[in-house]
Amino acid sequence: MDISANRAAKLSAVLLIVTVVTQIIYFAISSGGGTPPRMIIWTTEAVVFLGLSVLALVTLARQLGNAAAWAALAVGGTLNVIQVGMGLAMFGPLKEAGEAMAPAFDAVLAGAFFLYFAGKFAFGFAGIVLGAVLLRGTGAAKAVGGLAILSGIAALLTNLLGMAKGMGDENVILLSAGAAGTAATLLLALAILMSKSDAEA
């Protein structure tokens, strides 16, 4: 099946929105005191991030434009696949191994969150690049472009802090980096959809 650059871009935007929904569901259940269905959510995210990485590479290969943004999307998707895979494959066995393996579990957890922050950093960068393109437009496109840039900058700064400090200030870093990264991801998806609509028009 041959996929055009425009279709790959639109599908990428849809997959980004799916990751926003899964993040909101996960954090809503967690903050409500419940236990999120990690297997379902993380497996869904793994498949979505794999698809995103492939579609971003298709768009990049077909030279749709804004190569830096699509490269960042491909890298961010790949990093997220790895970090989700670490959660699915490694968290359970290490936690069940007891206190003797606690240092190893902590190290794997920290590594997974570093990749999480790095992936959101890449999405923030992509949002800035595509937002700058929309900023040259008018009306809703210009507004979305401006918001994509602002949220992208916030994602860059908070996730850079997360990468540097690790899990030192767990609540602050997770909330700021997670919230900023999720907002940036949503606005990145909107920027992709709007930029493609403008190009087709």
C-alpha cells in the first residue's frame, strides 16, 4: 500500500491525538486513586508510537517540507516506543523480585522517564517548527501556530528539566513536563492538520 505524504501527515496527527487521550485517561485514573489498566494503555501507546514513527519517516522521505519537524516526530515516536516497552517488559518482573532488586527497578524507572521526557522534548520542538509555519498565515491557523509555539517552548523547558533532574522532584517534574508535553502534543497535531489543509487549499 502506497501512502501519500499528506495522508501520512494526517494519520500522524490522529495518532498524536490518540496519545493525548491515553495520557489523560491514565493520569485521571491515577489521580482519582484508581489503578490504570497499564497493559491496555501502554500496549495501545506502543502500537501508536510505532505507527507515528513510520508515518513521520514516510512524510520525511516524500519531502513534504519542514524536515526538522518530521525528523523530530520520528525520533520522539521511537523514544516513546522504547520507554513504553520498558514499562511493559521490565517494571513488573523487577517489582516482583522484591527489595533486593529495588535499586535495579529504580534505575530502569528513571531510564524510562528520561526517554519519556526526551520524547516530549522532541514533540515540543516539532510543534515550534510547524507552529512557525502557521504563524505566517491568518485567522485560526495563525492562532494555532502561536499556541503550538508557546506550548512547544514550555514542553522544551519542562522536559529538559526532567531530563536533567531525573526523578528528583517527582511530582513537580511529572506534572509540569507531562502537562506541558501533552498540551504541546495536542497543539502539534492541530498544527499538522491545519498546515495540511492550507497546503491542499
